[in-house]
Amino acid sequence: MAIPVIEMGNLKGNEKERFMAEMGKACEEVGFFQLKGHSVPLELMERVKKVCSFCSPKKARSYRFIQSLCSVII
């Protein structure tokens, strides 16, 4: 199974409908997707990956613990 890659694009007019349809289909059929064309800085994505690799759901005692880690990232 391939990971769906969705181009975010401009999101004006029909583009927004296309994007939402592709995202919905990917979530229903696969459960996740890769998003291209967004404006999230590479540095922030790397920081999120680092925290995610450190803290698996099994290690987290609660949702609040995960939230506190995320607030450090942003």
C-alpha cells in the first residue's frame, strides 16, 4: 500500500474542494497521508519528529503529558 501524497496548493475555489476530498479519501482508505505544498518550516517538522520519536503513546501517562511536550515545540 502506498502512502497518499496530497498537494495542498492554493486552496481557493475548487482547489479547496479537491484538497478536502483527497484528504478525506486518504484518511478513510489508508488512515494517513503526506502533505506537500504547506508552509510549515522544516525546522519545526524536525522538532516534531524528534519529540514524537522520544515519546510513544505507551510511554505517555496521559494526554496532558503529550500536550505539554507539544507546547515546547511550538
